[in-house]
Amino acid sequence: MLNRVWLIFFVVALVAIICQLLGGNAQVLSDSVNGLFSSAKLAAEISLGLIGVLALWMGLMQVGEKAGVVGFFAKLFEPLLSKLMPEVPRGHAAYGSMSMNITANMLGLDNAATPLGLKAMRDLQSLNPTKAVATNAQILFLVLNTSSVTLVPVTVFLYRAQQGATNPADVFLPILIATSCSTLAGLLIVALVQRISLLNTVVMAYGLVVLSVICAGIWSLIGLSAQAIGNVSTIMGNGVLLVLIFSFILVAGMRKVAIYDEFIVGAKQGFEQAVQLIPYLLAMLVAIGLLRNSGALDYALQLLSAAVATMGVDNRFIDAMPTAFMKPFSGSGARAMMLETMEHNGVDSFAGRLAAVLQGSTETTFYVLAVYFGSVGIKHGRHALGCGLAADIAGILAAISVCYWFYG
């Protein structure tokens, strides 16, 4: 699958470059070459940046597992995850790391979520009989990460505040609805492909609990300013991280665990994993950079605009679509597109709000695919990419629909 995707990226970029040259834009050659080298540099910078974070969290997770704290988190989500991933035996270490990753994602703890997710993927890989091919459990876990619900998208609020929005947090509920739709769609699609039954009391009960938590979060934040929401989220996030770290260390100490030695063992694994990621990140980011700098995404936007004009439907959403097109490929690129849309159309315009909702409702699917599968050497993702992109499309359509509903 990834071999074909990589080839398609290059073929599409080549066609776009030829079209640009035929249109008299010779600058595209320089832009494309610069995009290749800047993407290579970015891959190295990301990987090097992950070394410290991965080493830290892999070391802490090693201590937490020995202390039994990770096992406590596993018990919270294991009944649900065991229904969704029947091939993972009960009591396996993957339940603990997956549970902590899901919790970190919901709380918006990005610095912790990625290392915990990589640890979970590594634990799932230990059950993989064919190491180069993704298992059903790994695919489901990846799709849940590409569409994970973040209860409080603080960064989007801050960008809107910087752009002078009247009420920076007024996109909170639309983002929550859109990202929930994306996650639900991803889960349903994977369940359909893998023939997982979701109609059982365990799954339904967890669904009700998650819905209750989301509703409670909405209720507690209604009426607060963006600054207040940001403060609450920051305090809660930092507090959760510190509680986890101190619980790992202190409980391990009480249980006579060799804390320092275990941390070093885990940190070494994190270092090795970060280095292993470099070629996978390089391959994906180079292809994405070439695709972006060739003008291929601009052509896609023009085709969409022409199709909408032909159908005669409202086309106000078109101005925000650069963010949607860019998000599966590049988080920083999508952020730049969102800010450009806000600057050009106004932060409180329909397009400005929609761009913010799109930014907060989906993830960078290709990046997550490269990092998570690359960390364990998986070359054949099977239906992971298709399901991840389907969840992205569901999130984009939900974002457009909810913005028309909220903002007319």
C-alpha cells in the first residue's frame, strides 16, 4: 500500500509540475527542489526532537509498568479494547499503553500522546506473526489516533485570539462534534472491514460514559472565555502529567523497583526507536513536500470549486478547503492555511471559523501512518490508510455541515 501511495504522490506531483510549466510558471522547478531538501531537513529535525521525548516517556513507562500503575490504567479500558481487538489476549501490556495513549489524546497532551502511542504500537507488534504487515489491532489503534477526540483544542482558540476573534472559543462545540463524527466514522469503518460487532453491552456502556464525559466537559466550559478555557486546560494537562510521573516513581519506590535501572532500560528503547523513525519520516515528508510545492493541491482546489459551481450549491466553504486538503498531509501546513484563511477572509467569517473547525477536527493521517508503522518496521498497512482517510473525509464533511448549522 505505501509503495503505491508513494508512487502516486510522485506521479501527481510530476503532472502538476508539467501543467505549471505549460502555464508559464518556471518557478515551480525551484519550489519543488527546495521542497525536497526542506522536507528532508524537517524529517531529521522531527526525529531528533523525538529522541528526548521518546527516551523520557519510554523510560517512565518502563518504571510505571514495573510499579503496576500502567496495569491500573489497562483495567479501565481493557473490557472495551478487548471487544474491539479480540486477537489481543487479556492482560497483555498493550492494553496499558493504549489506555494511556487514549487518555492523553482526549486531554490534548500531545507531548505524551505520541510516545505512549508508539509504545502501544510496539506492544501490539509483539503479537504480530508477520512483522512487516499490520495486524487488525494495529490498524484500529492507528485509525483511532488519526481521528482521536480532543476535549479542549486550546491551540485553535489561541490562534483565533491572536487573530482578533470576538469570542475565540465559540468554535469549541463545532470542533467537538466534528472530531467526534470523525472518530465514530473511523471506528465504524474499521469495524465493518474487520467484521467487529459493536452491538454489545460493553461497547454501548463505554460509549455512554464517553458521551457523558464530553457533555460534562461542555457544561463546565460553557460561558468561560478562551483565556479561561486555556488556563483550565493547561492546569489540568500539566497536573495530569505530573500526577502520572510522580505515581510511577513513588509507587515503584514503595514496591522496591530498581527505578533508575528500569528507567535507563526504557530510555534506551526510546532512543533506538527515534533513530529508527528517520528513514520512514524522510520518505513520507519528501513525497508530501513535493506534492505541496508542485501545485497539485491548488489544482485539486480548483477542480472542487468548478464542481461546486456546476452543481449550483453554496460555495462559501471553498475558501476554507485548503486547510482540509492540507491537514492529512501536514499539520504545520494546515495551520498555515488556516491562518491565511483567517487573515484573508476574517477570523469571524464563515470561512475563518470553518478553517478553525477543520484544523481541530482531523489529524495528519500520513504523518501518523509513517511514524506509528515506521516505529515497528511495518511496510504493508493493508486497509489502514483507506480507513484513516475515510475518517478524515467524515470529519471534513461533519465540519462543513456543523458550521452551516451554527453559523448559517
